[in-house]
Amino acid sequence: MSEPDERAGAWTLLTGHGHVLVEIARNPDARIRDIATVAGLTERAVQAIVADLEAAGYLTRTRTGRRTRYTVDPDMLFRHPAQEGHRVGPFLALLAAGGDARDPGEPEQDHGEAGQAGE
């Protein structure tokens, strides 16, 4: 692989909110600590983002004992006018599945050892 272009800077295509939402779609049982690690954010930042996403209706939190499970609403629309009318579900399905697009509300399928080896 080639070296990243130094002129490109350190920006990423997704915002912190996008990274958090994708990780929650990928792993609804993830802890704030785990989400922060994957998203490259502080735990405090992830807590604030989760609160934003919950307040906006993109996700709900359900407590089960000491754990929290997140549920993403795939029918929510993107907030930016450039994506007006587009649901977040297909976008999250693509990124959360690592290219194997499925609806985030749909349960994962067990592909067995053979399916995992080829991925």
C-alpha cells in the first residue's frame, strides 16, 4: 500500500457520530469503552454522542442487569440536506457488515467456519 498523502491531513470521512452509530449497528452489546476504542474517541465523547443519537431517535438503550443493549432504528433519515430522504439503514448495513450488506435490524447469520475463513 502507498503512504497516505501528507497533504490530506488527519480527517476521516465519517464524523464521530457516524463511527459510533456504525459500531453500535455492528455490535449492539458493545460497552462505551469498546465503542470508544474502535471509534478512536474518548469514553466521555462516546457517552455524549450516544446521548445525541438517542435524543434524535437513531437508537434506543435497554438495560439488562448491568449491561446496556442498543437498538438502531434503520428507518431514520440522514440529517444533512445532501442526503435528504435517504434512510440510514442501508448505509449502516453496508458498513456494519463489512461489505456483506444486511439490514441492521436483521439478525446475523451464522456462516460457520467455512464462511468465516473466506471473509
